[in-house]
Amino acid sequence: MLERLFALKERNTSVRTEILAGLTTFITMAYILLLAPNLLGLAGMDRDAVLIATALGGGLVTMIMGLFVNYPLAYAPGVGLLAFYSFTVVIGMGLTWQTALGAVFISGLVFFVLTVTNIRLLIIKVIPASLKFAITVGIGLFICIIGLKLSGLMTISLSLQPGTLHDIIAAKGHGAPGASETLLSLGNLKNPEVLLSLFGLFFSAALMARRITGALLIGVITTSIIAYVTGIATLPETLTFMAIPDFSKVAFMQLDIGSAFQIGLVTIIFSFTFVELFDSMGTLIATTAKAGISDPKAGKFPGLGKAMIVDSLGVSFGALLGSSTITAFVESAAGVGAGGRTGLTAVTCGFMFILSLFFAPLIALVPNAATAPVLILVGALMMESIREIDFSDWTEGFPAYLVIVLMPFTYSIANGVAAGLIIYPIIKVITGKHKEVHWFVYVMSAIVLAKYVFFG
């Protein structure tokens, strides 16, 4: 039955590998079960209700993706969109969370229209191969920087204000006293949690070098055990492994679509749609390419149409449940790195999300020091695609370079993709190579540029 559903032999994998990969994906993205309630709680939503919506919505959409599309992709509320929802839309604009959910729902419908009209598929197919490979590499760095931050191996200065970076660099150059502050710096290597992350990183890397199946999962479990044995992590006074969720708290159908249609919210709806489009597209391309399902260079993306339909419907489904945008997670690459090649990886991960409704207290016991190394290692795996980019051709290499660096340094997949789409046709036109660009790329470039000029 599993062979018929997932074509395991065709994709050169096994049930054991797929299940381990699904567990690996779940463990690396389980932090969203803690993060989503905290972020949306700031917007006035009930944290328990958000936890249920996150686990239920993410679990169901992920399982549907696995069963009907046979992709090893996992879904949950996107971190960037959670922050945009709470801090920009609700807190910043003073809107109710019900209205914000209405905007998310409408953006999902727009997303669906773009999908069924094949506009979204056209977008993916006409994007130049160099940009597609750059997206994969950029997401790898994006994942890595998340892992470095979670592990404590890298610290980010929050005190710098716009315009001060030049002053700091200048002060450094002249040896001015007290000029020791930087944007990014090495973490405190005397911190036990940072040392534990280092252990998890090198232990898992060694297992991968030995080609041991389930290396990433073994690394997470081993590091977690060491954390509690050494006292780096402490168990709660009242240890509860299981709790029955209270579904009556879920904000089902509490969105306010009418208010979201107001003229003033067109920008918000457009912003949600824009980020959903490029975040999802980037993750779909990168993950399927790494899994060997698609071939970006040849423009072959089998099953992508069905994947995009599930993807778009998941956005509106999440809003109905009372959650921000449900989207493809870049952490899906962790499962692919562990050998996941089919939808069985997604089904396993989705099942764990559903199961987590009852084992939420147990999930909270996995420390960041155990999961962060996985993200760093997966980032390394995704760097392989950089070999496919022809940097000797500046019209291909420079746009690809911008995609790669802007994703991690602006902390946004969408920004990286947008930069590539804007610069690629411009530099082709300047060098007289405009015929190498598909006409629809010019259209996308104009739309993306207009988005940043008029909507920010």
C-alpha cells in the first residue's frame, strides 16, 4: 500500500528512511508550536487556541500534501508572516485580530486564483535557472543564520540604529576607544548551552560523514539527553507528558472578512499575498530540487500544479482555524537532508503535529541547543547548488548573488527572490541580451518593483 501511494522504490528510498525523515522535519520545526502562540498572543489571541490551530492546521495541510502530491513538504504558520500579522497589522495599525484573519483569508483566495489560472506555475517555470539555484543556496544560508542564532553561536546587536553602521566601521578603522559593537558577532563560547550546540553540531556532522541513517534525529535526541543529564536544561517541577486539548477555545470562523475589504487594507492583503507567493515558491523549488523530484535547470517540476493548489488552500484554511498564514516551511529541507524523498515524510510529520495536540508539554522539553545544529547542517547541504550558477557570466551571476545574500541578511526569502527578479532583466537589457529573458519575467519585475516603490 505504501509503495502504491508513495512510489518508494522509484525514488530510491524506504519506509524506515521516510519515517525518520518525517520525524526529523517535525523536530526541527516543532518550535513553531511554541513561537506561534507567543507571537499571536501579543495580538490579543488566546495562546491555547493558537497552539491548537497551529498543530491542527499545519498537521492536516502537511498530510494532504504528502498523500495527494507525494512531496516531502511540511506546512505550518510562517514565522515572518506571524510577526507581520502581530506587529505590523494588529499592533502597528491598530486593527483587530479578527480583521487581520480576514485579510489572510482573502490573500489565500487571491493565491488560489493565481494557481488555478496557471499564472503561478508560469512564474515558476519562466524564472531563470540561475535564480532558481540561487534560491536554493539563499534558503540554505537563511536556515543557517536561524540555526546560528538559536544555538547562541551568533549574536545580533539590537541596539544599532539606522545610520550608525558607518560610524562604527569608521571608528574601528581609526582604533577609536569603545568601538567594539558590531551587527553580528560570535556568541559566548563559555556558555554551556552554546557548547552543547557545538557538540550537537559536530556530533551530527560526524554521523552524517559516516552516512548513518537518521543522523540528524540521533543528534537531536542525544543532545537533548545530555542537556538534561548535565543540568544545562532542567525539567519542570510538575512534569506532564500528555494533556487533552480544549477545542472549544479555537477561534474557528471568527475572522472578519467584511472589514478586511476596506480600501485601507488593500496594501495589507497585497503584502500577505506577495510574501506568501515568493516564500512558498522559494521553498517549493529548493526542497523539491534537493529531493531530486524537480529539475530547475530543465524546467521540470512534476506534480507542482497540485502542490500549489494545496499550498494556496492552506492559507485560507489556516485563517478559518484562527491562525496566520500556513505556508511551506524551509525546515522541510531538514527531512530531505535526512533522506526524505516522498510524501510519506510529510505524512509522518503531519501526524506528529496532530499527535502534538496531546503531547504539547513533551515537545517543549526539546531545547534549542538540540534543534539549532540541524538547521546549520541542512544549510550546508543546500550550498551544493551554487556549483550550477555560472558566475563567469555577470548577467547571470550578479542577480544570483543578490538573491543569495539578501535572503539571510534581510531575514526574508521574499526579499531575495524579489531582488533577483528586478535586477536580472535590467542587467540583461543593459548588456544587449534582452532576448534571453522571457517576456513574463519583465512583467514580474515591474510588478515586484511597483510593490516596493508604492507599498514598501
